[in-house]
Amino acid sequence: MRMSTWHRILVALIIVCLLIFGFFKLVNYIYPGFNFRETPPKIRNEYKVKEKAFLKELFKGCNWFADKGVSIRACNYRDPSVRNEAAKLAGAHPGELNIGQVCEIYDFLRNNWKYINDSPNREYYATASETIQNGFHGDCDDFAIVLSAMLSSIGAESRFSYASNKDNGHAFSEINIGFYDPNVVQFIVDRYYFETDINYREDKHGLWLNLDWFAHHPGGPYFEYDRGVAYYPLDDYCENFKR
């Protein structure tokens, strides 16, 4: 049975669509994370200095943790080596702060990280510049600190948290993207080829995108915590949080 002209056209269109789809899949397989958008969406968060009421800060539990000062000092985002490393990676998507720059830095760290334990009787907080110098070796808090530092060095508002549940503890980073932006979400979905929505936490400071190394991509699932402490390196500030 011979096909009509319209049937031939329809079959040709289906074949062309399949070829185009296959091409995009092949490019993404060869170059993971490649995105065909020329300019990734900007991150439109307006950084605001955290208010520090004296009495409230005096009685805030996290301000009395020895970890606070050591951790925030370790996030030395003003160090030239931190800025230079971040700028080289962000240069893949030049311009104002955008989600493509965040993805490039996150992917590089996650793909090049070598996990090394701390001493069993003492937590060691490597500075971000030290982690860059040692070739990206360390544990989860070192990853969270260097990621926050690199993002902060190129104009992002980031924070890192130490969280725990009844069985485990973990550290992870987040970036403030300001508000739920469908364009930012779509860029992430397109880049990493997943079908679910992104994971984030929203509070009085903004909307924070998860950048945990366990998440596999920006906005992936959070560590199942019960409680934790968030540190804000731009403000020398901390907050306790619960699930």
C-alpha cells in the first residue's frame, strides 16, 4: 500500500525530530552539562546586610559555638587564589552573576573532589585557599566552605550549614537566588536532564538553592537533617535551624 504525500511528510518530520533529539542527547553525553542557551538567567538577589540586635546575638546559641569563628574565617572568599579559581570557572558564562556560573563551579568541585577524613579526635576546617592549593581534597565541611567562598568571591550570597540527625552529621552549601525564578529552574532542568522540581529553603533572607555534593546537581535533595547551624560568611553571622 502506497503512502500518500501527507503520510510521507509526517514520517519525514518524525525522523527529523528524532535526529535532532538524538543530536542533543549525544552532545550532552560527550560534553556533560552543555547548554545551548547563549546567556544563562541572571541571579536577581539583592544582598542585604543581616541585622544584629545586641541582646539577641548575645543569647543566640550558635554564637557560642567554637566552630563559628573558625568556620567563617576558613571561608576566606577575599583571598586572591579563591577569586581567581572561581573567576576562571565562571568565565564559561561571562557577565553578571548567573546560574550558569554557579553550575560551572559546583560541577567542577563535585567532579574533582577527593574525599579525605579528618583526624578521629579533632575536626579540621581547611581554609578555602588551602583546599584549592591541596587540589580539592577534604571532607564535607571543606567542600561546603570552599564552594561558599568561591561563590561569594564572584558576587553571590552563599551560606554553609552543619546539620545532623540522630545518626549522622553533614555539611552543605546553599546560594541565595532571591525568589523562585522559573527561568533559573528550567536552566537547571535542561542542563542536568531531570524531571522533578528543585529543592530549596525559603526564609526571611531569601530563597536558598541546595548545593550539597550528595545532591548530584544544584537543587537536588537535601540531607535528612533534624537540626543545624547556618553560617553566613559575608556577614559573620549564624542562625540555628530545625526541620
